[in-house]
Amino acid sequence: MQSNELSSPARNWFAAGALAALLVTLFRVGFLLIDKTDLFVDESQYWLWSRDLDLGYYSKPPLIAWVIRLTTELAHSNAVFWVRLPAPLFHLATALILGLLARNLFGARTAFWVMLSYITMPAVTLGSAVISTDTIMAPFFSLALLFYFRLLEERRAADALLAGLMAGLAFLAKYAGIYFLVCAALAALFLPSARPSWRHALVMVAAFIAVAIPNIVWNVLNDLSTFEHTLDNANWVRQGSAGISLKYLNLAEFFFSQFGVFGPVLFGALLACIFRVTSPHSRILLWFSVPVILIVCVQALLSKAYANWAAAAYFAGTVVTVAALVDNHPRWLKASVWIGMVVAVTLPVLTSIAYDVSIDGEKPALKRLLGRATMSREILQAAETLNTDTIVARSRDILADLFYTGRNENVRIRAVKPAGRPMNYYQLTFPFWPDEADGDVLLVSHRDTIQCEGRRMAPDATITTTGGALHGTAVYTYLVSPACVDVSANH
């Protein structure tokens, strides 16, 4: 490990990298102020969680809700800007932490390029524009790596404790934080240089468990709802061996999407590193990156996997890849940063003119982040016009934005009760019970007619939006008696 005593040139390299990361972040925050997009479905759900702090939630651990609550309370505002502000700040912190790790392992020049490569990574650019659990996990997972390598070098119990605590916080941000312990165990199994003492390993694991146990207990007390949701994602587990079929297209889609997540040069270089790196530090870093990608590849082959599910691989992956490129292929490294910088500049600009930029000439390029608030306001207006204070919907997408956009309205928002176990947070926490309504309720449906009390009903209003997530589709509203909700919604 490199000495912490830095020469003036080394300090200049590190300071330059930190300054570059800061400037990119300030650029992002500036454009976040004039962002024209709506909160995405998951973002609205995280905000709603933050209104009721708990040790766990339906589909995710609690840290993202705690962070959003902190920023919105400090700002005395629930505006989109304050909900999303932690995102660029957490990625800035992660870039600096990875820079410290790279400086300690490979020197300040590598640290400069690590910070620049991370802050301009395509996934980080997107993750700085929206708030997600990957973003909240990032600095804690990176800190766990930093203390882990200090533990291997200096053999201090304090570093084992800190590594475990940070890994536990990464777990509270996203369950993918468990990859830290999995990868540490694999590295120790295959690399003698990656083996802390048994005492220090136990300290690290105990610290992790101490942080994670409140959420584990919450899951036990709440019918293992998060565990059940995880099994829904990994549905091949429920199917058993008889129901498994290999989905090669899903695997190919996930694998090639990683060139977009990490960047085409960096992901290609990471694959090359598997066969070429020989330094002890680089080999350990690979064990914190490649197994994560392989695990998610297996998930994609057996079921499905979204592009961001291997995000935990790219903290260590950035350091090992840049360290390999900085001396041997500097031109490729510079090209990678330039590609990332183009994306880093373009996306924030697009969010400020989101309705004006289209790829197909019809729908905006960022349509997934547009149109939701407009539809919610029209639904809320329909409820006011029909003089009802209760809105019931089945769609998670509609419910998510209704809660956020209607946060200051005197209206009760509920989800249609599921026939079986709850399949989302709204069905679990806000199911509609007929006896809670004082009169007729507004039912929001994607069906253009419904059955109610033995008769077929036409909608009271038809709501459409153009140029957004629901472009080309219609939502229908019906004023129905409470007893009709379950029957008509499930018809």
C-alpha cells in the first residue's frame, strides 16, 4: 500500500481529481434546479416511505427513506429538487472515497483518473439525476472497501469494525450490500493476501450483523415481505428445477447492457483485466467485482435482470480497471473519460428541456420521467369535480404519483385490495376498505367500461396525456359505491 505521505506532485494529482469531481457535481446540482422531469415511480415510493420512518419497507431496506426525510426536513420542502439532491452528493462522496482507495493502493495519479472515471460513468450520470438505492449504497460500499484494504495492510481491529459497519450500512441501503461479505469470503478463499485474521473477520461480520439486524427483525415481524418481493424477482426459485428454462436472450441483454452502465471502454477493460492483472491488490479488487456480475448473469439466464443489478461490481471495478489502463493504455482511458463526459453534460441538459427533445419525433426522449404529475392532477381534479375525497386505483404507477402530487390535497388515496398476498407497497399499506369511505369513491382504471351493481358503467372522465410515460394510453375514472370497488376493479 502506498504511503500516506504525499509529495507535492501527488497532492496536486489528488486535488485535481477531487476538484474535477466537485465541478461535475456542481454542474449536476445546477441543472437539477431547473429539471423539468417528474419523479419516477420508485422515487415517489421512496418519498412516501420517508413520510413514515421505519426499519424496513415492502421491497427495500430503509436507508433511502431516512436520507430523503433528512434532506426534505432540512429544506422544509418536498419539492423534486430536495428529494433528488442526495443523489449527486452521494456520488461525489463515492468518487472521493474511491480516489482515497486508489491513492492508497496505486498512487495519486491513478486516484485522479479513478475519480474522473467514476464521476463520469454513465450509470453515475443517470444515478445523479434520479434518487435510487444504488446511489445510497455507493459511498458505504466504497468505504467498506477502503477499510477492508486498510485491515489487510495494517491488521487493526478498528478497521475490521469500520469495514463491517460500512458494509452493514450498504446493506441497509440495498440488499446488494451483502455482496461485500460474499466477495470478501471468495477473495479470502482463493487469495492468501486477502485473508484477515479469524478474529478480525469475526469482528467485521459481527459489526455487519449489528447494523443489519434491525431490518432483519423488521422483516420477520412483517411476514418477510421484502424476502417475498426478492423471490418474486428471482422467480426461478419458486418454480423449482422443473419450471426452469434458460433465457439466453435475457442473459445477452443484461451482459451487453453493462457496456452502457460502466462505459464501453471500462467494461471491456474490466473483462480484459480478468486475464491480465497480476498485482495482489488488483486481483483482490477483481474478486469484489467479477463475482457480482457473474451472479447477476446467472439470474438473467434463469429469469430476468435489470441493467443496474450489478452496480455493486463497479466500485472495486473502477479502481482495478483504471489502475490497469493508466500506465498501459492511457489513450483508451482518456477516451473513456471523454465519452463519459459527453453523457455527463448531455443528460442534465436534456432534463431541463425534457419535453422538447425527441428521438422518434413523437415522444420525448425522457418520456419515462414525464407526464405523471399531469395525469395525477387531472385525477385529483376529477375527484374534486365529483365531490369525493377518496380515490382508489390498482396501478402502482398511478398510485405512486398520486400520493406525491396529491400530498397537499385533502384526499384519501387507496389501493384496490389484492385477491392474494400484497404485490406492492400500496396494497400492503394502503388497501381500500369499504367501511372507511363516507360516500362514493373515485375508481381509476385502465378499462373503458366496468361492471357495478349488475350494470355496465361508462367512465365519468377519460384522462390522456401526450409526450410522457403514459403517452398513447388512457385512464378512466368512475364514481362508484364503496361496495363496487373490489368487484369492478377485478372485473
